[in-house]
Amino acid sequence: MKYAILALVGAASAIRTISNQDKLFEYNLVQTDKILEDLPAFSAWTPSLNGVPGTQNEYGDYFQPYNRDIPERFTGDVAIDSYPVDKFTQSMLNGYAIESIDGKGKDPKPSGKFYLTKDSARRAAVEVLATHFGLKGAEGEKFLGLRYDDAWNYYDVNKTGMIDAVGVSQFFRYLTRPLGAIDLE
């Protein structure tokens, strides 16, 4: 009986249990395809990705580093060639705009073209209403509920879901026209 118990203990210790963590680790070691670029939802760089160092290491180049390079005329605080810096457009480019991609394949590159989506333009509209007209909270949401979709449809003529971020000040002037003139600097 004593030897039977020892044999069972020996047999049990020979069985190797593999945890889910070990399985995941082994899977990741043999996977060589890029991950992020294969996702169909990746179509542009958002402001939150600015400064991402990427994932380039000995196991592969899964995601390129990204630094947002906005057009020179919207950078800094000083005028270039006697034209003042458009602070409003600079704010839209740095805080709300997406940068589209060049090349739809495995290695998309930033295109240098910036757009506002319907959602990001709405978030910007909330800020514009609060900053320039004092419409905050429910009051601002009520105004947007009445006017936003019409203004968006007026400017998104091709129904792409995006409008050019560089000329977006005209969209906000159109949106807030019933409230009076707006000074966007």
C-alpha cells in the first residue's frame, strides 16, 4: 500500500499543468504577424496617439512611432511671414482632429491631412459653446440637439463622416450663427 501511494504521487507530479498565461505566452512567441495594422478599425491617428513610441523590438515592428506634425502655419505662438498663428485651428488640430493614413496596407503612414469626425466636432462644439457663449451643460446640449445635425449635414456634403480640420472655423460660425458673431482666433 505504501508503494502504491508513492507511485500515485510520482505519477501526479509528472503531469504538467499549463495555465492560460503559459498558453498565451507560448502563442505570442511564435506569432510573427503584425497585430494593430491588421485591425480593420484602424483608419487614422487620433490626438491621443501623439508621442506614442511604437512597439519596435527584437520580436517585430508592430506599431510605428507617431508624432503629430501639424502644418507649420499652425505651430508655435509667433507669426510666420506676418500672418498671425490661427490659434483656433491649432487647437482643433492638436486636440480634436484625426490624421488620415497613406497606404491602406500593412504599414499605414500619416498623410498630413487632418479631419474632424462627427463625434470629435461635437466634442469641440461643446467647448466652443461654453467658451464663447457661456452655454454649458444642459443649456449647451439643448442648443446642439436643435442645430448640430443640420450644421453637420450642411458641411459634410459627400457624407464621408469627416470635414477638413483646417477650414473648420466656418463650420462653427455656421453652427453658432443664431447666437451672434463669434471671434475665433
